[in-house]
Amino acid sequence: MYEDWLFKECPGGWRLRYRRNGGGYEASRDGRRWERVPSVTEVTGRLNKNLQDWAVRQVVEYLREELAPGLALTPEEVDRLLEGAAKAHHRAAQRAAGRGTDLHAWAEAYLKGLNPPFPEAEPLRGMALALAEWWEGNGGGLLLSEEAVFHPEHRYAGRADLVARFGDRLVVVDLKTSARVYPEHLLQVGAYALALRAEGVEVEGGFVVALRDGLQIAEVPLEPAAEAFLGLLAVHRFLEGLKGS
């Protein structure tokens, strides 16, 4: 029953469990009664304006490829176009998720010193090259990768892509396959840093690295980002509570 679960001992006598390939987090103090806890990305998903804008762009791009000036459409063709447009953002999200999984797998091997070959296909090759140049240029030293974190007081969980040492600074790094850094990415890093500190890992800085169109790096103001995340976490719990009322 539990063969797909990974477990982690956490501060305050808590245990965290989560599935190898995603699917949520649960926490327990006695190992018998498990409480579902929200993930960091689930909470920051409340800031969905960027996702809405992105979904609209996917529909526009789909229609631009399918339509031409003066094109006459039968009712059946109109229905096909509308159905395709409605699914455009789902197809794009699946492609993006695949890129993210492939990049994270390559990055984890690279940062662990396993010297994986650089991907041959774009855009993954460009992303990998940009990441390697940034990492080596900062003298990065990996401490943890894909580290599950849990905050015992605020009861949320997630996975930090990287905890690393840049010179004399301990930092948490979140890798993104998006074209740029969005506000919710900053909140995610703030949440990871807060949970890591609760575990005794005293991170001093944080970065979001967006790799899709070249390299865009944003340094995260950890305290304000963590405070904003906790505010959004309260909103998330309030809205979830309304579903059961």
C-alpha cells in the first residue's frame, strides 16, 4: 500500500509522506492518523491571473495557426476549431510539464557531479547550457536537491529544487521552465526558506531561475516573500473551508 510513498522525519515529532511522482502531501504525529497538507504550489496557484493570461495566449496561437484570411468553414470545421481551442491550454501545459520534468532530471544529475550529456533538442539544450553557465560562474556547491520540506507550525509542504552554497551564503534555488519569473515564484521560494529554517537549515538567500528564453534570475527577498506566502496560505485555507460549509 505504501510502496509509492516516501517518508521524512520532521521537527516537532511530525512525519511527512508524499508520493514519488507527485499527488500530494500528508503529515502525521503518530504514524496512524494522516492529515493532508497543502503544497506550496497549490497555495500559490491562487494567484492565477498569469495562468489565465497564458491560457488565453494558447487559444490565440492555436487559432492563428488554424485560420487564414478568406477561409470558409463548414459547421463541422467550426466545431472542430472550437473544440481544439478549448483544449489548447491543456496541450501546452502537458508540453511544459514534460520539459520541466526533463530539465529537473538533467539538472539533478548535473548538480550532483554525474556529468550527464547535455540535451540535444531545443529548448532543453539552451536551458541546460544557461543553467550550467550560471552555476559554475557562481561557484555553486550543491547541498540538497529535490528536498521535501514541511513546516510543522503552518502545516504546508513542498519540494525545494536546490539548496546550495554560493561562496559563504546558503541559498535555496527554484528552477522554472517559464520564460520569466512571476510573483508567485518568489512566494514559493519564501515558503521553502521558511520551512527549511524550521528544520534547522539556515538559508540566507533565495533565487528563482527562469530558463526558457535565455536566463532570467531573480533574487528573492526571503522575509517579505515568506510573509506574503503565509497570508496567501490563510486565504487558501479560508476558501477551502467554504467548500465544506
